[in-house]
Amino acid sequence: MNAHPAFFRIDPPGDRVPVVLDSPHSGTDYPEDFRPAVPMAKLRQAEDAFVDELYGCGPRLGALLLGARFPRSYIDPNRSVLDMDTALLDAPWPGPAAAGRKTALGIGLIWRVLDSGEPIYDRKLTVEEVRRRITAYHQPYQKAVKDALDETHDHFGAVWHLNCHSMPALSSVISEEGPGKSRPDFVLGDRDGTTCEPAFTAFVAEALSGMGYEVKVNDPYKGVELVRAFSDPAAGRHSLQVEVNRRLYMDERTGARSPGFARLARDIERLVKAVCGYAAERGSHRCAAGHDHGHDHSHCGHHHHGHGHDHDHGGGHPPHRPHDEH
């Protein structure tokens, strides 16, 4: 595991498959310069608690696992760097800004309010501290995801990416659908079929439905930046956002695991195993000589390419995206 302050990365100890899992909202390391005006207990309700643990089976099954160490309420790695809430700043933002719907709701790149609508800060943020959050946390996490996807795609010729989240059991005052609406067990988001092949979304939906879960697609969550920016289904880059209902595994009031945690963890392991099988059947391995060796790649070892890519937030996609979450 790496020691970067912004993220962890766990590579499979054995044979790899072309699957990358990332959990951008389960971080619990709160930086000292955060200085929020709300109690920690309220801030922690914004976390996708335990999601990194629920998908912790990934590396053992051949998938690469990434997760943010910092909390989304400090800076949200699942937002475009353009989603700047300039109302939070004590001076004009010197860079480009194109605030989207999330920013209008108060949950853009840097959150202004909690789900309850309560303000997080009793002060304005300086341009310098926002820049530091971007360069020390947001950009390293997005680059880590991009690098993992690029390496896997280079190695196999294709990659399947699950962007892993959890959702409150009920919608809040800042939700698109209005407050008090009950959520299903799982919501899959592929931005209306644009971030992965439809067959992959259908495969995941059927796997979860087959376990007895209620599954919806793109309702109410379509997916945000991490599935948008780096996906290209025509080029074999498939990204799917997966939301799991917190009531299945935790007490949202206390933040503790519930008795349902063990069952859900087993079922998510079944899901990840199925996704790894799906990807292994479709991804072909390419060694340095450029030969296609089919699915058995154990003879070539594990490549960790230091591509050093700049992660272009544009990615050839439109810069803003209505009615998307998480």
C-alpha cells in the first residue's frame, strides 16, 4: 500500500484482471487546516462510511483498489476542478470556474453546506488554502484514478471501473429529487449509457437483482466526474458508478456498522468476483512485444507504468452535467 496522504492504492498480490475499484468518499483523515464550524459528528455523516472496506476484497480477486484518505467535505475528488463555489472565497478566484448544479446546491468542489443544509463554515476561505486543497488532495486522487485506469488499459487493452459510493436511505433537502424520498438498495450510474457499454451496466444490475436487491439505473444518481472524465466505452474504457444504500449495513444515526454489514460484504464480494470474471473474459493481455496472449497473463508479471499523465478534466466530454450525483 502506498503512503500518499491523499489516497491509498492496493494492487492485487497475484494475477490481475482489468478491473479498477475506487472509493472517493470514504476518507476519514481530516486535515488540520479544515477548520469547519460544525461538529465532527455532523461532518462524518457526509462520509461514504466503510465503502472502502466493503470493496476490500477486490485485490484478492485480481482488481486494483483505490480510496481517498481525506473527507469529501474538505474537497470532493468526484467533482471537476471547475466546480468552484466562488461565494465561499474571500477574494476573486484567479482560475477558470464553471459552477454546475452541484455547486448551486452547495456541494461543489468544496462543500458549502451539509446534507441538512447547515453551513459548514463561519468564515470565507482564502484562495491559497483552496489551491492547496486542490494540489495536495484533489489532483493527486484524480491522477491516481487516471493512472490506474491507464495502466490497466495499457496492460489489457480494456478496463472496467467501478466508482464505489454509498447513499443515505432517504433523500435530503439538497437532493435533486427533494427531501424524504426512499432510495433503492443500489443505484447504478452510467450517465445515461455514455460511460460504459450498456451490457456492463445490465450485467451488474442483473447480478445484484439476482441476490434479491432492488436496483435502479441513473435514478436518482447518474454519476459525476470520476466516471465522466476518464471513460471512453468505444476505446474499451468502461466506468460505472455504484451506490449502495447505507441502511443495508450501518446505523446512519450513530455511524456504526449494523448486523447487516457482514451479509452485504459477502454479497459485494460476490459482485466483485462476477465483475472480475466478466472483465477477464473480455480483456486481452498485451506484453511488451505487443503479442496478444489471451486471458492468462501470469507469465508477464505486473507492470507499474510511470506514465506521469496530466489528467485533463475535459477528457473530450462536455464540461458540465445536469442532474448528476454523487
